[in-house]
Amino acid sequence: MLEHSDGQPGNLKIYREYHEKLRRANGWDCFVVYRPRGRSGCTVVQDKMGRSSDLPLLRWRGGGDHRGTKQAKIGISDIF
């Protein structure tokens, strides 16, 4: 099972503005699970590409001021 270092289940953030652009363009998402390595590196644990339109149902919520758009979270287990 993929999880945070503290044992909490991991999640992926999707930003609505970018997601809608990808959907209109019949675009693809690329998801990468990684582990930090040293001070400036990372090790890719798993990756997956898929059409933006094939994501599970997203529940949008306020994203605050971050990126100026709403966001949704998807559990890592929903993708991998």
C-alpha cells in the first residue's frame, strides 16, 4: 500500500482550472508516487498515465488562494 511516511493514506490533488483545460483538449494526466531521496532528489515508486476524462468522480471544494482555483483530492488507491 502506498502511504505517507507517517502512515496516513496518500492522496493526489487535482486543480479544477487545469483539469477542465485537459478535458477540453482530450488530454492526459500523469500521476507519480515518489519518495524523497537525500536533500534534493526523489525516487519514483510508481507512475500511471490516463485520460483526464477517465478520472473518478471529483468533488470540488475551495482551494483557498492557492492557484486561484478549486481543488479535489483523489486517494492514491483510486488511481493505482
